[in-house]
Amino acid sequence: MSNTYQPLNIPPAANERGGFEVLRCAIIEGELHLTLRPVFNEPNDWGRLFAEVARQVAHAYAHQDRFPQAETLARISSAFEAEMTSPSEVTSSVGPIGQG
């Protein structure tokens, strides 16, 4: 890993139509760090957002010929359910994230 922060580009539509960021995540020395803006009126809207993120991740892995979309979605769903049922032990508000 580089010692220089490597941010992603903002979505092209944001340049054209504006908008606001709702979630920013970074892996720093193997730990997840994030900031968020709780913009939704209902918490279930976060579930919809996370589902769309999972679909985009699955598409990206399939596009890179790393994993089929269905397998990626199943693995994400399984890991999400496991973490929600029995969270990993953490030393702060976020825990270590595996690299690889």
C-alpha cells in the first residue's frame, strides 16, 4: 500500500447535476475508516443503497473475470449476514478489513 491517499473520482453525473456524498470509506493500514451523512428519512433506504453497492461490486468483479456475478452476490450476502449476526471483535468503532 502507498503512503499517499488514493481517492476515487467523483461520479461524472455529479459534475453535471450536483448532488452530495452520503458515504466515504477508506482502508488505512488494514482498518476501515468512514464518514457518512445520514440523509435518508428511513433506515431501510440504507439497505437499498447497500444492495445497489453489492450489485455494482458483483458487476465489477465479473467485468474483470474475477468471479461470476451470482457468486459474488452470494458471498457478499453471506458475509453481511454473518457480520450482522455476530460482529467481529473491534478495538474501535471499526474493525480490521482483510486485504486480498
